[in-house]
Amino acid sequence: MTAEAQDATDLLLSRIRDVPDYPKPGVLFKDITPLLADPEAFTALTDALAGLCSAHGATKIVGLEARGFILAAPVAVRAGLGFIPVRKAGKLPGATLRQAYELEYGTAEIEVHAEDLAAGDRVMVIDDVLATGGTAEASIELIRRAGAEVAGVAVLMELGFLPGRARLEPALNGAPLTALITV
């Protein structure tokens, strides 16, 4: 890692607040709102993610509901690419593609507008945190079902003690998975 990249990582880490016992006892929540409130840190994050989109030849950016929207929209603007929201089921009007995925205790579904992705699109998935990988894996399936190609997945932070990377790597089929920070 270059000194400049290390400085950016240190800046991002310094703006992530640990909140013990949230949302339940025993959980150490990683709060990114101080990072978002700091224009220098938020710009560094946006620039780093936009650079990954360019490096991987992305033509569109998918943001995962909800915090992925906060990151993906400015990254799309910075990279000069379109932003496509992947939403919880029932939140998008019109024709959608829907994908179910497993949660720790049950299932959930996400959707994308059917016409927003097509053959020839190279799509980068952006989210805030990679934990178990279920939502990202479902978004990869939606992208492929729409006929588009996955350019990669990029997240601000990976929770390395959870199985997200191991779950996603087979679904990525060689496309890169990049976490700016691993905790």
C-alpha cells in the first residue's frame, strides 16, 4: 500500500465510531455517520470507490439499500456513471426483477427495475459494509439475470470475522471484491 493510500485508510478509520451494545448487547456497531459528516473523509471515500469503478471498467453502479445509496450515488457522479438503486421488495414502481436471499432468521427480497440493466453493462456493486454477504450475493444474481456483467463489488468496510467474502467469491466468478477497510 502506498503512503497516500495508507493516509486515506487512516483517515477513514479515524472517522468510524464504535458503538458498543448496538443494536443489541454484545454487538460492536461500526457507525459511519461521522465519516459522512466530514467532507475530507467523505471525499476520500468517494474518490477511492470511483477509482475502483474506473479501474474495473464499470459502466453503471448499483447501490444497495439503504446505506449503499449514500455511498454509491456520489461515486456514480464522481465516476461519470449511472446509478441504479437495488431496493427492498415492493419499493420500486413498474416492472422489476426480484431476488430472494437468506437472512440469519428468515428470508428477504430485493428488486431492481428490469429496464435499468442490460447486456453490455459492466456493473459495480457498492455498499457500506460486507458482513454475511447475502444482499450483495442477491444483487449479483439480479445483475446477471438482467443480462449485465458484474465488474466487481466494492465496500467501505468488511467485517472479516463474518463469512461474507467466502460466500461472495464463488458468486463473483472471478470479478474483484474490494474492501477499503477490514475489521
